Amino acid sequence: MSRRRLRVCDHALLRFVERVGGLDVEALRRSLEGSLNRCDLAAARLHAEEMVIIADGLKYIVVKNVVVTVLSPKMKPKRQRQRR
């Protein structure tokens, strides 16, 4: 009988860091949003719904006004499938 292994999802890891590690997740969120909002204003003028913001050596992938992931400099965003 093979032994199953538990996996910790991103949500559980974030809650652990927040509750056990004492990280103020909401303060971090506000700080990040504040930093990225200047870029969002420029994108809004261009009517862009998707963009890549490069700041502090990281790539922030934004889709419909939501930062969906953060990539290191060497990583490339995956291409989205064409929606029908």
C-alpha cells in the first residue's frame, strides 16, 4: 500500500504565515496595491485590461484590474488561451 502525502495549498500557507508568523497580510496588500496603482492609472488611459507591471525587479501580471501572479525576472508569463 503506497503512502499518501499531504499537500499544503496556497491559501493554507498564507493563513499559517499570517496567524503563526504574525505577518499582517492586509497591510502588505495595501502597500503592494499602493505601489502598483500608479501603473494602473496609466493603463486605464490606454483602456488596457491586461498588463505586465515591472517594478523592483519583479513582474506583476494584471488581468481585469486584479494582480493574478508575481514572477521573478527570469520567469515568463504563460500565454492565455484565446476566449471564444
